[in-house]
Amino acid sequence: MTIPRFKPGVRLHRDRVRDRWVLLAPERVVGLDDIAYAILEKVDGSASLDEIATSLAAEYDADAGEIATDASVLLADLAARGYVAA
């Protein structure tokens, strides 16, 4: 079971100037689209990837398997870039 969490110093932040959600890290900012935000908003260090996918599937009336696949790709990319750990 994979439990994603933000690395130390990384957090979600609402950029009011740009009117969008971003991922803040020391000296780095990553703009998020609505899908990335929906996934990352569920990352709390205790919810597994499957639990996040199930929650989003219920919230958006979508297939949990597809969401899990998309979330896994996003989280793997962010992990490779040093923003999250599993």
C-alpha cells in the first residue's frame, strides 16, 4: 500500500495573484491544474493511493481504477522531482 506524503518544506498553496493552486517548495513553485490539485489535496500522509482514488471516484462519479492510474503517474513524476515521497 502506497501512502504518499509531501516532502519537508513542500505544501499546497493558493496563489491569490495568479488565482490558482500551486505546490510550494524551497525556491520552487509548480502550477497545478484542477486534476493535480484534486489529487494533491487528498495527500495527507495517512491516506493510501487506493483510498485517495476511491475518495475521488465517489466525489466525481468516476472510475477508481482510472483515477488510481492517473494519480500514480502524477505522484511518480512529483516524487522524481523531489516534491513527494511514498
